[in-house]
Amino acid sequence: MRVLICAGGTGGGIYPALAAVTALTEKGVTKDQILWIGTEGEMEEVLVPRAGLRLQTISGGGIAGVPIHQKILNALKLVWSLPKSWGIIRRFKPDVMFMTGGYMAAPVTVASRLSGTPICIYLPDLEPGKSIRFSVPFAKRIAATVDGSKQFVPEEKMVVTGYPVRPLLRQALSATKEEALAKFELKPDRLTLFVYGGSRGSWNINKALMAILPQLLEKIQIIHLSGTLTWPEVEANIANLSADEKKYYRAYPFLHEEMGLAYRASDWVLARAGASMLGESPAFGLPSILVPLTFAWRYQKVNADYLSARGAAEQLTDETLDEKLLPMLLAFIEDAEKRQKMHLAAKEIDIPDAANRLADAILETAKG
């Protein structure tokens, strides 16, 4: 069984694919039978080899949310990538092409269609992005995180698998909260807020948090993943904190192996509303304060609305962060009953065997 994976751009598409790979290997597919196609210069160039998988890259870039000249250039890159995609598929001869999104989805879809390779799509977000929308008509099977996706794709093709949380994260559930807190040298007698703006980071969330750190650190402790792009500013701000405040504040540009323990140590999360929030926060039963990213507003807002409607999240916008973040966090601190209700609501959304379900969907697509 040969599996070609097309996933990249952001962690919301890469991490579910990596979780699916783990489940596939448990079902007998070897890593030598898996080939990953990604985009040059994106996260997959680090994460995929780190997982011991073969990676080949093609050229591409964003079409939405970029200036017109960049849009044209990126579109040309994708057209130029079609022959390379065809060559990769011709040499590898996959039994199935599995995709979660990313800039390269269109040329790889066309090449797969021309070669007769069946296509299985996974939708990390509730609503498919533009690259995946192009591929939906050509797919035999479409796996979805939640049933709400049926309004966007043919229902007869769709199967709900849940969000496949990485095994490394789920392993952290076996640790006690005290053990997780000890990993970060934090105290078990204080509430812990986990702030996560994505792998690159959110400057608006980081800026708003840094402005209110002294007030918050009087009451709680914080694990703060700034993202790599804004880490220098966050690191410099630590010098403004007192010695007592530093006892309750842990900031990092990003976490890999310790990411699950950061979730496990926390009582609630402040984050963007990317696809991972549909799976990772529910896996740990964490209430969320979500700030949908403005230029990805439609997709992130739909995700946030889904979690909010089920009582697992509340929302802010970039424009209201400075005014409303501190009052909302203080209200969470004081309302234990609300936190517990949101915890239970989040756990209701979790599907623990999502990776196994997704692997089954991939294999069933390959078998026709």
C-alpha cells in the first residue's frame, strides 16, 4: 500500500496528517510506503523529516489574502508545479492520495486525477479552504472533523472522523496535572492559562497579553507560546517583569515534545481559532477564549462559532482584545462553575479514536 500525502502550510493541516501516519503504520503501512508532498519554505520542511518521513517539495504560495502581484506570482508557481507533481506521482505510483490542504493541493489533485489515483480529503476546519474546495469534486472520500461540514461538501462522500490529535499530545493525558505543572516549574495551587497564537504567533494576542501581565500574574500563572515571529518582543518584555511575577510566567517561542504537557497543565486556553482548536482543546477538556484571525476570518470564525455554540468557548476579536481581554480573564478566574461547565462541554466534542477513523478512511479509499 503506497500513500501519497499532500499537506502543508500550517500546523492545522500538517499535524492531523502526521497523526494519520501514525495510525496507518499501526495498520501495517510502513514509512517507506509513504511519500509527502509539501511546499518549499513551509513548516513541513521541518516537521515531516522530523517524523522520519520522505518529503518532496513543489513551489507555491497563498492565493487568498495577498496583494495582486503576489497572487499572480503564486498562481504561476502552482501552474509550474504541475509537471513536477505529475513526475512525483508517476515515479511513486501511489494507491491513494491523501490531502489536508495547503498551497500545493491544486496541482497535486490534477496530477492525481490524470494518473487515476483515488483521492481522500480530510477537512481540519469545519469549512474547507479554497485549495480544498478545488479538490472536493475529484475526491472519493471526504473525512471531516465535525458533522457541520456536510453543508459544504457532498454528504454521500463524507464521514465524520473527529480531529486526529497527535499521539504525543494524547500521551500527556496519562500524566497528572501536578506532574505537568512540575515540568514547567509551576505551582499546583494556582490556575494556569495557556496562551497559544499558532506556530508563527499572533502579535495582537501577544501584545494584549503583555499589557496586562502584571494584573494577571497577581492571581494566576501563564504558559505563553509566542510563536517564532514575535518571540524577540516577548522575550524582551520578560525584563519588565518583577522577580515575583517571573515565578508565574513561562514564555517560549514554540514547544514540540512538551506541547501536550502544556495543555495538561492548564485550566483554559487563549488562542486563535485554527483547526487544531477543534481537537486539541476538547481532548484536554479545556475551555477556550478564541480570537479568530482577521484575514482567515471566515474559516476561523466558523470554527469558533461551532465551539461557542456548544458551550466550550467564548470569543473576542482583534479589535476588542485591549478592552475586553482582562475583564474576561478575571471573570473566568472567579467563576469555577462556568469553567467546569465549559470543561464538560469541551470533552463532549472530543473523539479519542479520530486518527484511527481517518486511517480507515484513507485505506478504504485506496481499496475503492
